[in-house]
Amino acid sequence: MIPGLPGQSDDVFRILHVCTGNVCRSPIAERLTRHELTRRLGDAAAGILVESAGTWGHEGAPMEAHAATVLAEYAADPVGFTGRELLDEHVINADLVLTATRDHRAQVISMGHAAGLRTFTLKEFTRLVRAIDPATLPDDGGVTERARSLVRAAAALRGWLLAPTADADEVYDPYGAPLTFFRSIGEEIHTALDPVVTALTGVPAPTA
């Protein structure tokens, strides 16, 4: 969150997932994040708002059928999703922007709004989060303060903890691919999200 910008509230932390069309990768990431937050926090998950949009978003379009199938296999809810084109207001209101690729990250940052310090690829953010000692994050300010502290810590580490390869931070587009490829992308996103949600909430994934 950027203090003083319109439309933001100190008591809600906003996550924005971004891909190209907002019908495959970012919907999977959005709904999986919501699902994992609820598993860990129950009703307190309302303190984190999770949305998505696309740099060439299919405005009003339904989620890709294979993406919905993958979400259902993780017991996440695909119902009621509609695609959105990424707008300035989405970036302004987001406390954390997680993109599918480095190109998406660059496009978000190019929109301005001081987005550079709170915009990461999903896999980049996962890598940075794994290097942060959870004991350095606050436990007494609620989930929103913990989440904001996590973003600040990740931004501070970014120049020191680089990707091992050029492709390490990419989640490739499954649009038009068979269900098997959608499942592999869903697994990539789920695996990347697990340590992120654990760090955001301070609660590990339930074992059952």
C-alpha cells in the first residue's frame, strides 16, 4: 500500500495477480491464494483481498475451462470468475502485485504508481520469501501489518538474491494447451504459493 493514495484502506491487504488474458494463470493464482488463505485463517482471511487482471485482459470473459478444472482438483472455487483488463486503479490499490512472467512485471512497473517496490513475479517472490526469517515479521499487528512487512523485506532482498536462470521466474502460458499442461502449471503455481501464504499469515498449510 502507498499511504495517501485513494481507494486504499489500512485494514485490508490487497494482492493482485497478473497474467496476459486473465483467463488462465492469474485466475488459478487468485483462487488458489484465496483457498489457501481461508484454510489457514478461516474468517480472518477477510483481511487479505485477492484479485487478478490481465495486461491484455479478456474483459468479462469466463475462466478457461481447463483452469476451472484444475482449481476444482485443488478444492478451490472457480465459480463466478470474470476476466478484467489491468487498469491503473488496480495497480494503485494493490499492496502486492504478483505476475506470471518478467514481461508482465515490467509492464506493471511501467504503469508507474511507485509499483516497483511491490511488484514481483510469483516465483521471484517465493524465492525471496524463503530467504526471510519469519521471526523478523511482526505477530502483534494483525495479518495486514505482517503482510506489508513481508513485502518490504522481499523488496530489500531483491538485488541480493537473483534468479539462478533466466527462466526460473516464469510461469508459462497454458492457453490452448491440453488439460495435462494446465495441471502442470497449476502445480507450479500451487507450489510457489504455499510458502508465500505461509509467510503472509504465519500459519503453515494444514496437513489434512
